[in-house]
Amino acid sequence: TGATQMELSYNFLLALRNYTTLFDPSSTDNFFVLDVTVLSARGLRDTDEGKGSAPDDKSDPYCVVHIPGRPQSTFQTNIISDTLEPVWNYQSNLDVFCSGDQLAFSIWDKDPGRRDELLGKATMPSEQFFPNGYEGELLLTAAGKGQRAYLKVKVAPVRSVDRQLGGGGSGGASAAVGAGGAPPGGGSAETEQGAGEVVQPVAVGFVAGAEG
């Protein structure tokens, strides 16, 4: 009947509108999945120097990635021991990204028995990597006096997800954070809020050589 055809046409147009909106990168109503690869860093400072360590001891860096304001969207790389130029090639996904969100990176030196030390940080505005992706080096701030350090990353938006599923947590977080509840060595987890937010996760699940 005519009424049935009109109802079918309306439902079709409604479904089409929802589909096109779901895959519209310019929409601020949708969540997206980010494929993030932390490739390497260079120019990091040696935090072990002058601490009575062996001459060949250097920093033991790892990198934390997160979306500021979305605590479930975070992961960390493995630790690379005794190097100022770590190569991680660590890939993970952040499942709760919305157009306009920033992407933050911080590199830490793992210090057993002491609080981990910040080696540098960088924050990418949304337009730097979304929707076209990004691959290159980021200049690190808070890298130390007179220190020019860089982090090389690759970021690619891979798909959009249902907004209702946006709060389900990050797939990357479960792969990167262990179940210990506190960092190895007794250090306490910390969060520095405000501009240039830095997040240090509550546990480290693995050491050098592990891959995401």
C-alpha cells in the first residue's frame, strides 16, 4: 500500500543518514579508532648519569600514549634498557577518539625502587593527524636543559565506532598495562593535570623485547 511504501522510504532515508553521519570524519558526534605506532626516540637525556651507576648504564625509556580527558584511552610501550635512542615499533589502538581530541605522548625512564622520571613529552592537536593520519618526528618538551629530543610516531584513523560503544574502553590499554596495581619497584602512579597533561600508568606489564 501507499502508506507502507512511504514508511519503507522513510526508514531507508533515515538509515542512509545515520550511515553517512557515522562515517563523516568532520562530525563531532562520532567516536573513531586510532591506530598508533610509537616508532622510536632520539636525543633523550641520561638520567642514570651521576647516580653511582655503572659507566655503561643509561636511561631505560618507555612511552605512554593517551587521549587527554579520556582515561580509558591509553597504552604504554615496552621498556628498552640502557639506551638514549630506543626503537620500540610498538603498535596499539585507541578506541575512544573524537574529532577535536588531542593525542599526548610522554617518555619515562624506568627506575626500580624510585619514581620514574619524565624524559620528555609532546601533544598533537587533532588537525595534525585527523582525518589524514601522520608519520614523523615530534619535538619533545620537558626533555632537560639544553636537550633537543624527538619522538617518531605514526598515527592513522582506521574506522568509526558506534557512539554508544564509545565508553567501552581502549583495546590498547588492556594490552599495555599489567595487573599489578602499582609500578614495579614500589613507585607510585602519578597524574599531572592541566595544560600539557602527563599520565604515568599504574603498572608495567613487560620489559625490553616485548611487542604490542
